[in-house]
Amino acid sequence: MKSLLTPLVLALLVVPAFAQEKTDTDKRVAELERRLDAMSRELESQKAGTAMPAAPTEGRFGLAPSASKVYDAPSGLSIGGYGEFLYQGKAATLQDGTRVGSDKSVDALRMVLYTGYKFSDRILFNSEIEYEHGGYSDEHPEGEAVVEFAYLDFLIAKALNVRAGMMLVPMGFINEIHEPPTFLGARRPLVEQGLIPTTWHENGVGLHGDLPGHLTYRLYVMNGLDGMKFNASGIRDGRQAGKEANAQSLAWTGRLDWTPLPGALLGGSFYTGNSNQTGSGDALRTTIFDLHAEYRAGGLQLRGLYARTTNSAAYLETLGLSDPARETGTRQWGGYLEAGYDVLGGGRQALIPFLRWERLDTQSQVIPSVVEDPGTDRTVLTTGLNYKPIPNIALKADYQRLTNGSRTGRNQWNLGLGFYF
């Protein structure tokens, strides 16, 4: 009996061992197959030029994080974008007590797609296509798409690179970096809509790069503004946006920024050119400059900007008395101060109460035959709250007190939802 029990016991001990060894081998084979499949798909995507880089946390070359994804791509195609929704509730009473009735609206303000292609480590294409107001506008009720930039970058050296195509004018804070999570309010600052008109983009060519001493620069020559479309509210309507742009007169624009320490920025920018695109008559020299500063440390965010515009008078004086361009301010100025603090301590989530004061006067000085409209001298005080569950998404609520010299200001509530990827 013992002779029969001994082999039986050994068999019972060996079978589980063989079974366990087979199970472990199957697991290892399955894991190797999974890894090989993942590597194969990654290689195929890179060969096809479709590997998508993750959204970077900081922008590059004057662009926001999502707009500069192509610079971090190993090769081929990159895709990013952002969206913005806005609710506005305007007061029923004007500053002078006149009752006009309440006005409420909700808008799919912007939906944007960034597409880029990296041909090599030295040459790439980058673009932004934007749909505004759900693809609808008063001028184009059938729907509208706007190309806000589309350029080629030739990356030669850290200090010297060449950019050509349709480009953003490198002025202020918002014109180049305007994704909703990158600014605090539900609406862009009024100064960076009326005085430095966002989003301002034109056709041109220029240089950009990083210099010793923590300096960065951009210097472009572009098609100029169309002064025939200026008016009392500023130069905004004179943008040609690169669409069959009249280039009788070109313009220069540039920017220089200094970052003396992490989180601190000091800089300035300029634009100058003849806005008379008729090819005859007196020049309409339009010159803009701005000084800007920003500081971020821990949860604290501080930002300030001052801008001034001048338009030469000779051309404006030749215009007819009923021409709106005649009322263009020969001197315009504006600025704002903004402060916010992240009460959650600067982690992945953020809850930022903020305050912004701004002043803008687009008819600070006019030609002698024009009477200044006091309504163009405006002050805005914005108080609000900005919550970011993650850095890429912002939920905003603010209240704006708007006053002007003609006492027709109208306060309003704003709710905003924005994201980028």
C-alpha cells in the first residue's frame, strides 16, 4: 500500500506546481504581447505623423500653451484648441438713471482649433481657426470661420528665427495669449479690446528669439491698418485681418520682454505705420506703444498695462464732415491694474478672487473741427471669482461697474466657462 501512496502523493504535489508555472508563463506572454502592440501602434503613429503631444503647461515663442503644442511635437501633426461660453446680464438702468430695460444673453463665444505640422526640427507650420458666436455673425448669417494665424516658423538659432504668414500683432497681454484660462475675468479687459484691439492679426514676416539676460523679442513688418474704417471708438475697425489686405503702406511692430526672475515680467511693445491705404494724399501715421508688467508668486497674481495711440491730424482734416473716420482721436490712451489671489494656495486647483480697474479714452484729443464725445472716456471696475478645477478649465463670475463721461454707462454681470487642450 505504501508503494502506491508514495507516487500518488508526489503526483498531487507536482501537478499544482506545473499548473502554477503554466499560469505565470501565460501572464508573462500576455504582458509581452500587450507591450509589443502598444509599441507597434506608437511607431505607426509617429511614421504617419499623427503622434499628438500632451498640452504643455507653459507657452512658447509668444503663444499660449495650447497654441504652441506643435513646438513640442516630435514630428508630424499636432492638434490643440480652446472654447469659451459667456453669459451677460446688463442692468436695466443707465448711469444717469435712464431706464432702458434689462438685457440678458448667452453666447457660444468662441470655438477654436489649433493645427500644426512639424516638418523637421527646424521648420514647422502653425495655425488657428476660430468660429465665433456659434459660427454666426450679422455680416455672415450663414456662418463664419476666421483664420487668426497661419504661419511658417524657420527655427535657425535660439536668438534668431524667421516667421512668415498671417501672424498675431505682438502687443499687450491678451492679443497673443487669449485662451480663457489664461486671464481672470469672464470678458477680456476693455483696454485690450478697444485700444489694443484683440484679436489683431495681419500678414507679414519677421524675426523672433531669446536673447542673453532673460530677454525675448519679436519684430515684424506687416500690412498696415485701414484708416478709412477708424471712428470715435478707436482703431479696432481698421484691422484688415489679412483678408485681401490693402498693402499700399506697411507697418512695423515689435516687442521686448524681460524676465528678471521666475514669475516676473517687464516689457514693452510698439506698432507704427501709415494707415492711409489709398496710395495718395497725406499720410495717416498711426503709432501705438504699451508698457506692461506682471508678477506671479505663490497664489498672488498682479498685472498692469499702459497703452497710448497717436494718429496724425493732416489726413483726418481732409475727410468730409460726415465721415466717421474724421472723429478718430489723434491721441488715445488707456491702462489697467489687476490683482488676484489663489486662496487654495497655488496647487492644481485654484480659487481666485480678483479685482481689475481700467480707464480708456479713445478721444483724448481730436482735430479742431471735431467735438469730443464724453462717452468715449470710460472707466470699468471689475470684481469677480475665477475657479479652476484643473489648470486647463476656468469657471468665472464677475460684476462690472461701467461709467463714462456722458453718464450712459451700464453695469453688468458676467458668467464665463472656458477651456483649452
